[in-house]
Amino acid sequence: MHDLRATLGEFPLRLTFQSKAHSDKYRPDIDGLRAVAVLPVLFFHAQFPGFAGGYVGVDIFYVISGYLITSVIAKDVLRGTFSFTSFYDRRIRRIFPALFGVLFFCIVAATILFTPNDFVTFAKSMIAMTFFASNIYLKRIARMDGYFDRTSESQVLLHTWSLSVEEQFYLFFPAALLLLAKWAKGRLASWLIFLTTISFLINIWATHYKPISAFYLLIPRAWELLTGALLAVKVLPPLNSRVWREVAGLSGLVLIVCAVCLFNKDTSFPGVNALFPCLGAALIIYAGENGDSYAKGVLSFAPLVFIGVISYSLYLWHWPLIVFARYFAAGDLTNLQMTVALLLSAVLAFISFEFIEGPFRGREFQAPDIFTWTCGKHAFTGRRFCCLFASRISWTIQQSYKTANSGKYRAERGLSGKLRKLENGNPQHGRHPFLFVGT
């Protein structure tokens, strides 16, 4: 911890996340674990060699989320101070600000770059995201390979499926935990184990018979968040032995590395294979609860902690930038172009965290919780307005496009992102369809 503080002190700016390092309850290794979760996802989407299973980073995020959120809820429930308003106030502050910034950018970029048909598809995904139903929408339009289908690469908001699953979970979980704490009393852990087991069994069945549903939907995924919840309610005895902490921590790292490096898009997932990243994350969190270990020290390394702190914004920014870059290039990106896109994502993520996400989470705006709740509802309405605005622009462009180009040509993006010209195509229009819409 001393090294972390010393390193942070070298920054010329007083960063928002520095205040975290001074909290006695703050665990930098969990932020380091967030980095271990987000980086494989980025490298998987960038198609870097060695990260064919990088999509398992989402599962690591779920375990972390279940652990941290349940810890807060359980503490408040035991004290008798739990408030739904306060809980969702925190969720709004955590999720909405950075998300709004990214969605606004996506609307502007899609308006400029996309062909009418692609814009309509984007508008539909925006509407789904408004109701945190991206996972349901993507499941409905998915082809045989689902998330891994080549056509999914053109979905700007593809990555928001995981956010939708998480928010759907927290729509029901606090009330369920409150009821269990009140009526089950000493059997709370037993009920959580039961629910986790049921969800896991459904996950195994669905992965075999309905793999796309197993990947995208809440019920087959709930056990991953509940795994973190089980750690939060202390279903396991503390690891007081340094030897066992080392075994647990290193085993967790090995499980995650195996999943990231050995899995690929053909691996049956989630299913039983999801145990690799989920148990790996759980073991690392468990090992770090009661003392130091080698794994905890590695994950507390300052650069990893920094990436973990901005991981939410980084996750939000990286995929839209990749999709828009591919669309603008009318094809796949080179390794250099992909690296630049990821670096730009990191810069935007830092700016987003420091000046948008951080101030809301840090409550620089001293508004009462109920005011924040009201603002959240208005923000929700604002998102719906953005979707309607996007749909309106889409309709306008489509009409002008049809009027100006009826019977002349139609440009579309193929599976590789390249333009396919149909009969009577005009080569002098070049690579970017938005340059000749309405001409």
C-alpha cells in the first residue's frame, strides 16, 4: 500500500482515484483484478494473438461485482439501514454518467458515418440499451455463432449486453437479499448456495441446448454474480494460513490465465468452462481477504490498479472506437491501427473517469439522494429522447437517400466491413458512403 501511495503521489494532478488508496477497507488487489478482467477483453476484441479466450474477462467482472455490491448491501441490512433509494442512487452515480458520454459519442459518430440501414440497426440497439435490454435484443437477432458471429462485429453497442445482465440482476437481487435476511435469518447463506446451484445447472443445460440464450440471458449468468455474493456473506472460513492464501491466490491466477489463453470462440461457453474464470476470480478475492499473498502483491502493482480503476470507462469506450474505425477504414484494421484505437480508448477512459464518472461517484455535487434519484429518472428519459432523435435522423437520411438514388445504386457493408457495389455502381464515390448520401 505504501508503494501504491508513493507512486500515485508522483502524478502532477490530484487524481480522483487517489482518495481510494487512503481508505482502510480499500483493496487495491481487487482493482488489479479488474485490470486482469478488462485487458483480455480489449485484446480479444483487438484480435491480438494469445487472447482468444479474452471474453472471459466479463465473467471475472461479474464475480467482483457480486462480491462488492453484496458486501455493501449485507452490511446495511445487518445494521438495519438499507435503503433502496440510497442503493439505486449509488448505482446511478456509478453507471450512468460515463455511459451517457459514450452513448452521445456513438450517436454523433453513427450519424456521420453510417449508411441508412446500419443507422436503423444502431437506433434499435440504442432503444434496447435504454431499457438495459441489450442482451435480450442481441439474443433475438443473433445468428448461429451468437456473440462470436462475424456480423456481431458491426454492432456498436455489442459490449453493453454484459451491463444489461448486471443491471437486470440488481433490479431484483437487493429485494431478494432483504427478504431472505428477514425471513430466512440464519439460513441466508444456504439459500444463496441453493440459488447459485440452480442458476449454474440451468447454465449447463442451456449451454448444451440453447447456447445463445445461455450466453446472453440473466438466469444462466446469475450464478457468476452469486458466486461473488457467497464470498461477501462469508460462507467460507477465513484463510489465516499464509500457505493456503498462496495456494488459493496462485490457483486463481492459473485458472484465469488458462481460460484467457486456451479458450476460443469454439469453446463451449459459459457452461462448465465458465468455472475457470469465476472460480479463479473467487479464489483471488478469497485469498486476499485476510492477509498478504504473492497474488495480492502482484495485483496491487500500481499500473494494474490504475487500469482497474478506469476499467469501467475503458470497457465502455474501446468497442465503439474499434467498430467505427473499422467502418471508416471499410475493412479490418492493421495491428498498428488497432493499437492506436486501444490507446485512444485508454485516454478517453481516463478523461471520462476523471471528469465525468469520478465527480459523480465522489459526490462533489452535494445533492440529496432523492434529488439524485429524480435526476436519474430524468436522465433515463433523456436517453429515450436520444434514441428517438437517432431514429428521426435515420428516417430523414433514409428518405433523402431513396429520393436521390432511386434506381442508381446501393452501397452496403459486407461481413468484412468492405463495401459491396451492386449493379450500376459508381466507383468515383469512393470508400465512405456518407460522402455521397443525398448527392
